[in-house]
Amino acid sequence: MNLSVLLAAATSSLVPPDLPHSPQSDALLRRFLADPRAGSQPWTITLLKQCVDENADILFPDGMAQVAEACFDMLDREMLAATNSFRSRKISRRVRAAIMFRLEHAAPHRAAIRQALATLLVPTHGRILARTLGRSVNAIWQAAGDTSTGFTYVTKRITLSGVYISTLLFWLTRGGNPASVEAFLDRRLAEVGRITRLRNRLTGRIA
């Protein structure tokens, strides 16, 4: 999985539309993610039917890319539902808490999430991948209580895209130890903090 490809996708769709969902589709997705076959085999409509039931595809007429996008959207919404637990004066700490929540919450389905991302990395699914990643980055900022607008809104999301995507890839490939994922995320956030402080000092001198 290529980091630069994912980052380009996320930043190309900074304000994606909300994704329609229903209790029925969410229940189907949870059943699918919980099936071991969803984490051990490439995603196909045949696999979806085998893991859930013969009519599972009715809720997802556009195929497995639609299923993958819906899975990530469900994780976004579950993270947003826990927003009140991300308590800290510093927004960077709330961002950290939101990312760790979504990864820890999805840990039982890590192999299936890897297959979902692989589904979206097919070149013909580029627009769906962009919407999916952009929606997740927006949801993290929303969960952290960000209220920025304009240029700040854009730069925050571009910056977080790099942090989130690199951490997601680390979690998918080497995330068996939660402490290592947490340490990786902390290093990425620290790098962003150093760059931000340097930029602030430079723009202050120029001004």
C-alpha cells in the first residue's frame, strides 16, 4: 500500500458528501467484518453473500467498493459517537484520542479493514478512495472539536491526512501491539508540532 497514493487521494477530496446509511446496512457490515473470511480473502460480491446471506448485495448495488466505503464511514460514525470521551484542553490531544479510539475499536477486524482498503486501491476506485479518506480526516477533526474555516480548515486537513494515513498503514501492517501504534502516532504528531512551531517562528519574523 503506497502512502503517497493514499495521501493524494485524501487531499483531493477535503469536503466529501455524507454517505447514506441505515440500521440494516450497518448490521450487515458488522456481520461481514466479523466473519474471518472477510479478513483472509479478497472482497467480492460472492464472498459478501457467503458471509452474510444471498440477498446482501441488494443494499450495495454498486459492488464491493461501496461496501468498503460504507465500512470506513461506519467507523467514522462510531468514533463521532464517542466524541465526549476525547477530553483535553489541547486539540492535538483530542485528535490523538480520536485516532487511537478508531484504531482500537476496529482492532478485532484489522485484517478485514486491510481487505477493504485494498479494494479501494484499485485504480478505477480512485474517487471513492478520495471520498473515504477525506471523510475520515474530517470526522477526526470534528470529533476533536475543530471549528476552523477557510485556509486553516484546508491546511489542518492536509496535515492530518499525512498523520492519519501513515498511522493507518502502520496499524494495518504492524499493529498487533497497540503500544507500538500509539508510539508511532506520537512520533508523527510530534513531527507536525515541530514543523508548525518552525513555520510560526518564520512567518512571525517575516511579518
